Amino acid sequence: MYPRPRFRSFLATTLLATLASAAAPSVMADTPPQVTVYRCTDASGRVALRDSPCADGATQEVRNMLRPVDGTPLPPRASGPTAAVVDPPAPQVIVMRPPQPMYRCVRPDGSSYTSDSSEGNPRWVPLWTLGYGPARRGPSARVEAGDGRGSIEVDSSVDTRPRARGGYYGAGTWIRDECRQMPQGEVCSLLVNRREEIRRRFFNAQPTERSQLTNEEQTINTRLSQDCDR
């Protein structure tokens, strides 16, 4: 059996009401909320905007406005990798020193040699080679005695210089060869030549001599690097 017309009308009305009530929250949710603003003008003409009705004696204008809605916040910006904090480099201290000097010394026979010291090799020489020696006896002088009994002979050359044991010809002293500083360019050339000589001698040298040559070459290399920039 089919339902009666009155019953069908009741079902249709109920269904529409149910659908309307279900759709109402969605519509309200989509409608932006409103806010009422009261514009009040007092007797002096001053205007004030309020969210409540104006006081007595003031002219009132009512306006409905949409309440501001915060927009969708922007997504946070992706931050790149944090750069590592690097400490500043420590200051470098450079100590400048003058090149190590080298001296050329001359022997008595005229030959020369090099030395890192300004004091030449010492040598023992007799004093007579330096002009020291026994004084020659001078002529004697005859002096008359005061009593008139005659004259006596007096030696007027008296040697007052000290004598070493064994006499002047056995004494001596130490003296050093004269040395003068060489120009730095000549020093560097001499070091390079000496290094080449060491390398030539190394292959034919005995093990003990090789060790000595190796140590000397290391010293020369250090000196060339510091003083000659080579």
C-alpha cells in the first residue's frame, strides 16, 4: 500500500527540515562574522567610534562591518644549515734576525780560511818576533870622584825590562789571525759550493765520514734557507 498524501507531505517537510538543519552550520561557518560599530557625535562635534551604543545627547550612527579575519599564516621559511662559527686565526709572530755572518781569516804566510767566528785561530809566537828582546849595552861613562883620588867607570845602559824564565828568546805570547766579515752574497755562494762538494764526496766516503757529511749538509741547507732564501 502507498502512504497517504497527508503522510507523504509530512515526510517531505521533515526531510527538508532535516536537510536544512544539517546544512545550516556549514552556511554559518562560511559566512564571516560581523561587528557593530557605533559612530557617536557629541554636541561639540567630536566624533568617536565605539562598540557600544552612544551616550545620551550624542548623535548615533550604526554600521555593521565584517570582523577582520587573520589570513593563513605563511609556512616557515626553510632555514639553511647554520654556518659554523670559526675562531679568527691567531696572530703570527715573525721574528726577523740578521743573517749569520762568516769571516775570512789570513794566516801569517798569506793563506786564508773561513770561520764563523771573528776571532782567528790562535798561535804561539816568540817575543823576539814582535820586537821584544834584550837591550844592547850602551857605552860606559867615566865619572870623576869628588875627592880627587881618581875616576871610576859607570855603565849608563841599565836594562829595566822584565825577563821571562830562560831569557827573552825563550818567552812568547798567543796572537790570533786577522779576520774580516765577508759580504753575504759571497757567503751564500761559498755555502752552495761546499754543499756540492759534500755531495760529490758522499758516494766514495766511508760510513763514518758519510754521517759527518750528512750532518754538515743539513746544517748548510738550514743556513741557505734562512740566510740566502735558497
